[in-house]
Amino acid sequence: MRDVVEKSGLNRRRWLSGAFAVAGSAFVAACDSVTHNPVVQQALRMAHGLTYRAQRLILPREALAPEYAEHEISPDFKPNGSTNPMASDYVALRDGGFADYRLEVGGLVERPLSLSLAELRARPSRTQITKHDCVEGWTSIGKWTGAKLSAILEEAGLRPEAKYIVFYCYDALNQQEDGPRYYESIDLVDAFHPQTILAYDMNDQVLPVPHGAPLRLRVERQIGYKHAKYIRRIEAVESFDHIEGGNGGYWPDRGYQWYAGI
């Protein structure tokens, strides 16, 4: 199974990783023109919509990302994005060993949840060894264990109007107390995918702070910036209109694609 998926997706992954790296550099170099040029924005939205629909049409909903053997785990898995959030609420949790941490699950659900790490560890889980593809062009292989997001959402009971799952995080990339906090979102296809988990362990150890402790998203069929770290709460929503810039994520609000499937 792995060989078939690996061969069919290898070239696409390599191309997308390089394309995202080039796009990221171009975005940084021309941020103002992209942000303020309506023609460019419309073109990006049209391209994004085409990519999203094509991926959903071509790939089976439960097609698995490649999984690897223990000996293939990267000896030095580079942490991406924030590596040590300085927000006071996160620092207090970190200094207390995350004993007081609770994951809040709300929004368009029938039964809002508030789960401790111990309770999350008691929920249905999955362990997988997968490749992380970063928008910067590098990849690493790691072993992840975490609660199945699908099981958490089923326990909460999504309301019929729910279309997306939003992840709100503790980290602000500018490291300011009042800075914009990181957030990301996925649709229900990815939310209920068997490899989408809320990881609390990495490489058979408790998830370290640089990699998103105490809880991070692993959504294995998408580029690295979709894998939200330092998750504080989850919200089921019908649209992104009321959230930050209205594009479904910290980086999508700044010009990146919302759907980053690979």
C-alpha cells in the first residue's frame, strides 16, 4: 500500500514543496502588492478553488499519506514556526507541566467538551510515522501518537451546518503578548480522515515544546503550516467570515493558500 501511494504522490509532493517555497519567497518580497492588488487576489482565489476541487475529485477521501518504518525516522526533526511561545497563559501552563491544560471543543456542536490531557489520552488514538513537508522546502519523518480528531468530533456531535474545524493556538509569531495568535482550519473531509490526529507524543516521548506541546494537529495530507501547534481550543464553524481576516488561517490571511493539500 505504501509503495503505491508513495510512487503516485512523490512527484506531486516534490513539485508542491518547491512551488510553495518559491511562492513563499515571492510573497515575502512582494507582500504589499499581493495584499492590495484585487486582480492578483482574484486570480489566487480562482487558482485555489480549482486546486481544492481537483484534489477532492481525484483523491479518495480516505486515501492515506505514505507511512514509514521506525528506521526511517529523521534523527533531527526541525521544528517549524514558533518554538517557545511567550504568551503569559501558555507560559503558566508550560511551567506547571501542563497539569491545568484543557482542550475546549465548541462552536457548532451539540455537546461542548473540555478535556484534560489525561482525558485526551483515554480517547481513541492512532500512531503513525509520516513525512512533514514544510513550505520552506525541507522534509522530516516523525512518529506521532494522538487522539483521533474524528472521535473527538463525534463525541461532541457536530451540528448539520458545521463545515469547517478551526484550531486556535497559544502562540503569536511576533512573540508579543497582544500579537495575533496563530490559528488554522480544515474542512470536514480532512477532519474525519483516519490520519488526522491531535498529537500529544512524538517519537515515543511526550510532545516537546518546540514541536507544539501539549497538543498539535497532524493533518498528513497537507503542507506543514496547516499542522497547528500549541492548540488551546477547537471550534466548529459554518464559515470563516467572523474570524480574524476571514480566510481560515494565520498565513491564509497573509496571502497563502487556505487549502495546501499534497
